[in-house]
Amino acid sequence: EAGVTQFPSHSVIEKGQTVTLRCDPISGHDNLYWYRRVMGKEIKFLLHFVKESKQDESGMPNNRFLAERTGGTYSTLKVQPAELEDSGVYFCASSQVRGATGGQYFGPGTRLTVT
Amino acid sequence: GESVGLHLPTLSVQEGDNSIINCAYSNSASDYFIWYKQESGKGPQFIIDIRSNMDKRQGQRVTVLLNKTVKHLSLQIAATQPGDSAVYFCAENINSGGGADGLTFGKGTHLIIQP
């Protein structure tokens, strides 16, 4: 079974540009989460999808960030316009059942560098 | 890959020794706790979890202890191996009663196994 995949693995953009990150969850997982870790800080929750619906977006830092999950399969996270403080590693995770034990399965992350 | 040396606490142990990694959590309402392992360039990988109605749970070479009185969680790794070198994160959430699914992560501890 393929795990959570993320694309690209690394992105370098200039301040003010737009970047779109993609996450493909494990097949059959209705729950999809986005997290990020900025330099020197903890991994922080951004938002949670159940299928195509946003269940919780309390962690989204501001309106420069837009997450979508059309069709309830893969998800994209767009940052527009990117700022220097957006640099960090963006993780996607998925789980089959909400509230299930066994944790959330994480992808390898996308390292975003804004210059 | 992502640097694991981002001002993280470091624990250095000899190969074959036991290691104990500690974590303090702040939300007394949290009822589900997870330990993740993150190797360089990879996403967090599930190790073991525990619900708040338990104070100890054992896996293969790992044991998690939960002390709700002082809001403390620990991960014990027996007979450490070189492959155990990684950053270890504790995470928590409110898993029951429709609570938020987003995980709250601790800062992480960098475990180094000395040959």
C-alpha cells in the first residue's frame, strides 16, 4: 500500500510569488490534514478535511493560505503571495477514521524556501 | 532533508542501552497521546499511542508511560540500535466526544545513538 505522497519535495520561490503544494493521501482515507514546521518551532496543525469538506481550519495562519480538496481525494495548499516567514516544511497526513487510534500517517513533507 | 538540529534537546546514549525520552503536555483535556519518530528527510512515523484511561502501554522495544497528574508522557526504548537515531515527538489531541483531530506536537528530542 502506497503511503502519503507530497509534491514537490522542495520548492524555492521569491517573496510575492505563488506556490501550490500537493498531497495524495493513502487510498481510502477520508481524513486529510495539513501541518507545517517553521524553523525552530514545533510542528503546527493547519487544517483538517473530511472528504472534500473543511472540518477544522483553525490553524491556518492567514488568508494567504488556501487549501482545497476537490472530489475528496488529493489536496492542494496554495500560498499566495508567499512571505519570508512562510518558509518551512509542510506536512500532509491522512487517517481512515476520524478519531481512530494508530495515529495519522504522514507524508515526507515539502520543504518551502521563500527568498 | 530537514535538519534535526534546530535547537532541540539532545539525548545521547550508547548502543544497547535503554533510553527514556520525556514530554510535558499542557492541555488537561487531551485524552490521546502519540509518539512519532522522524528521520532526516522523512515525515513523522507513528511509533506507539496511548489513551488517557491507561498509564502504560508496551510495544516492540518501546513503552509509553502516561502520568496525567503531572501531565507527563515518556517513551522508553529498550536496547537502542543505530536505527533509533532520530527526532522523537510527542503529540496529543482530544480524541473522544468529537474533539478536534488536529494534533498538538511537542518540540521534539534528538536521540543520538553512540556506537
